[in-house]
Amino acid sequence: MFGHDYQVSRRVTNHVKEFTCKNCKKELTINSSGKLTELTPKFKEINDVLERIHTRRLMRLTKQKGDLLVFRH
């Protein structure tokens, strides 16, 4: 085992992801500056909230898009 082998373990949003090292199981995430940082409980909580907001927004936009298609016909 030499070095880290990070793989995406969770896609929080289109821009924020969580990574886990295949070798040592160390977890990282992308912070507000776009840099990798250790996944602390605080960052885990922030990512959970971001994911919830992102999912709700996508659902709302998808519903609005569907409503527009129905309205046009």
C-alpha cells in the first residue's frame, strides 16, 4: 500500500463530493474554497443539509418543467 487511492463515495451536489481512500479509509470532502479537507462531523452535517437542499431544488425544478410541458399541450 503506497499513498492514497481516493474514490468518490458520495455525490452531495454537482460540485461537492465526499471521497474515501481505498487503502486507509480516510475520508475527505470539498470545502467552500473548493479544496479537499478532512471529513469531520461538522462537514458531514453541512453536506447532509446541502444534499437535502439540492435534492429538493431538483425535484421542484423537475416538477415545474413537467408542469410547463403539460400546460403547452
